[in-house]
Amino acid sequence: MQTTLYFRLALFQFLQFFIWGSWTVTTGTYLLQTLHFSGREVGLVYGTTAIAAMVSPFWAGRLADQHFRLERILAVLHFTGGLLMFALSTLQEFAFFYPVMLLYAICYMPTFALSTAMTFHNIPEPARDYPRLRVWGTLGWIATGLCVGGLDLETTTLPLALVGDRVHFSKHLCIELAANPSAG
């Protein structure tokens, strides 16, 4: 595999899980301590990912398989998710926070399967190359935990705002990766 392609795919895996880890672990603390949401409300916010994981494969997979290039779909989902995450960093009431988080989850959850498909499409020997790339996702998750926890950002909006910023970088990386034509 070419070094530049490996670097791009590794960076994409890193960012995919850095983004997810930035808010997943610490948002509960922010919602409980800063916004004073109830435990039930926090549970509902986290439940948006389960709803999105059930709903989004139907439409995202169909779009990627039949209508649009995979990297374009990923770029649009990352861009939209970034805007929604920026919006979440400004919201303080559950009635507004929940639907925006649900929309964010619907945009972000399909990126896991789509980014894996894009990675497999671009690597010559998946059995050999994918584990070496996927480990960068784990490192991204660890790095975000060290950053957010180490800098004591759990009760601030900064993790949400930073996700919006990192997502836009991922969007540009999607566009730069090798072309992945749709099957349709």
C-alpha cells in the first residue's frame, strides 16, 4: 500500500473514533452537572445513537450502493454532523438538545460502516492491511479521552465544539481519498 494512502486512511480512522470519543464519554457529565438534565434525559440523549444505528443503515447504505459516491456521502454526513454538533454546544434545554442530538446521531452512525467500506475499497490486502489501519481508530479514542479528561473539559461545551471542528477536517479528508463509485 502506498505510504500516502496509508497515512490518509490511518488519519481517517483516527479522526472517526476521536470524534466519537470526544463527546460519547463526557457528555453525560456535562448534561448532568452543567445543564442539570435529569438522569432520564441523559439516558434519552445517549439512546439517540441506538435509534440512529437502527434507522440509518437503510437510507445511507442505499444511497452509497446505488446513487452517490461513497466519499461524497461521508463528506456530506460529516459536514452536516459538524454543524449539528456546533449547534449542540449552544443548546441548554432538553427540548432542543434531544432532537438535534438525534439528527446528529442519524448523520454520524452510518459513517462507521461507510468509512469501513471506503477503507476496504482502498486497500490491496484487507486481511493484512485493515488491522494496521483500524488500530488508529483505537488510538484516536484513547487520545480524545486523554485530551478531554486531562484538560478537565468534561463540564464544558468545548468537547462538543471541538467535534464540530474535527468533523469538518474529516469531511475534507473524505473528498481527498480515492474515488469510490456507487454500485448503481
